[in-house]
Amino acid sequence: MKPVRTLATLLIATLAPLPGAQAGLALDLSREDVRGFVTDMEQRHGMQRAWLDGLLIDAAYEPRIVELMSRPAERVRPWHEYRAHFLTEQRIAEGGRFWETHRERLAVAQRDTGVDPAIIVAIIGVETFYGRITGGFRVLDALTTLAFDYPPRSSYFRGELEEFLLLAREERVEVSKVKGSYAGAMGAPQFMPRSYRAYAVDGDADGRRDLWNSWDDVIASVANYLAMHGWRAGEPVTATAELWYPDAEGLVAGSIQANETVKSLRDNGLLFESPLTDDAPAVFIGVAGFDGPELRAGFHNFTVITRYNRSVLYALAVEDLGAAIAARLPPAGGA
């Protein structure tokens, strides 16, 4: 048992906050790592030290954030439970209303990027229930807590804190008021600061990229994110499939990368319909459905959705929610 105790001790030490971090206390600007961050922002981005100090002194350490980041992964839901959580009657109905309300903007986004409106609407529905659940943590507290008091990923979150402060300067964001997820994701589409700066779009042409208050910006930004990650207009996301012989040992589920082709999946025993050519990238998907294994072939656009959230179940939920919403829509301009 000695190795187990040693491993546990090391894990606790790794996940523990750095010395001096106490719940609710303001960030200590005299800390060497904080001073180094401020100096770096001053030298590389021309930010005034007094402005930075004024922002950072308002940041508070939030132990709940470290707890959420550090807790062991909970039981992984089987696909049928995960799907049921997102494909509820309310979420589908509200998705239809959202689509009808923003039909024109969604059409513009599709024209400009080729991204299917069903996928845009579904991502917003899965991420925040169409803007209803966007997170209750101050982004400043979340990012400073993780940047300076969460050693396993401090480097990543210092980068996100840097991006957040640059975003605040560029988009006139009120740093002390912005709220988001415990990891610092923001707005209706839950963009991290780096993604916000890289992919957000001013959809309403008012001179700002506002992912909290402008649905035009939100829709255009989600579409742009997917387009910039390679979305292919008109191509399918997945296709339902079955095995044409039971012992298809060459098929291994779980990848989010298109590590096969349409032809190789078929050669290994997967039967499905697809308009794509034999050499098109593909991936085998096998998940736990309500009545047993559910099989699909995933294609390039499936992997694009996983760039938003690196999860097979997430991408499937987005596709299925979008399809369920689209199936209930009346024709444009129809009764």
C-alpha cells in the first residue's frame, strides 16, 4: 500500500492551492508570480501597471473553482442518459422559437460561412440553454484563481487571463462585472477569452463583439468558429450504421479524430449510407443507446464540432438536437 499512499500524497500536493491563497482574499500583488505577470503585460502589451494593479487587486481567490477543477471525474454517463439530458421537450421547443426569432441572421451566417443553422442553434442550446445558463462566477476571479493557485494548469490559465485583459481593452468589457463558467468561459456560446479574441464576430456591425447581449454577434461568432475550424458546407455530420458481420475487430470506437475513411469503415464491416467519396475521412462511433449499442459513421464535420468541445457525446448531442429542432420548423414564410 505504500506506493498508493505516496501517489495520493503527491496528487494532493499537486492540486492544492499555492501558499497564501485564502478564500475570499484579494489577490496578493506582491507575489512573485503576480508581479512577473504584470511586468510581462506591461512590457509586451503596453498596459499601464497602475491599471493592471487596480484590476487584479479586485480579484478574489475562489476555492470552489479549484474544487470543481480538481474533483475526480464523475461517472461517465452512457449516451442514452447524456442525450436525454439535452434533448428535452423544452430545449427542442425553445430552440425552434430561437430559430424563428433569428431566422434571418442564421440565414446570413449560413450564406457567409456554409455552416448549417441547425448546428449553430444546437450549440447555443447545449452550451447555455439559449443564453439562460451562462455561469455565475466572475471571470476575473475564475481566471486569477486558476492562473495563480491551480498549479496543474496555471500556464494555460495565465494565457487565458492575458487574453481576457486584452479583450477587455479591445472590446470595452467591464472586467469586474463579467460572469461566466468556473473555467472562465463567457457569454451565450461560452467562448474562452482566447477563442473570443480569435473567432468572435461583430454580427450587428455596431463596432463591438458582444457575446452577452447581441444575438447577431453570438450567431455569427459560433458560425465563424466552426468555419475557421474547417466546416464543409453541405456535408453530413454522421450517418446511422450497423455491422454487416458481428466480429468486426478492426473497428474501435472512442476517437474524435477521423482516423479512417468511408471505404475503410465499410471494408471493416460497417454498413451505412453516405454521399461522400470512398476516400473521405471518417470515424467509427459506438455508444450505449437505450436499447443497446448505437453505431454511427462520423465524418469531417463531426470532428469540427468536437473542436468546440472535445467529446464524442457532445458532438452527437449537438447533431441530434439540431435535427430535432429543424424537424419541427415550419417552412420559411409558411403557415
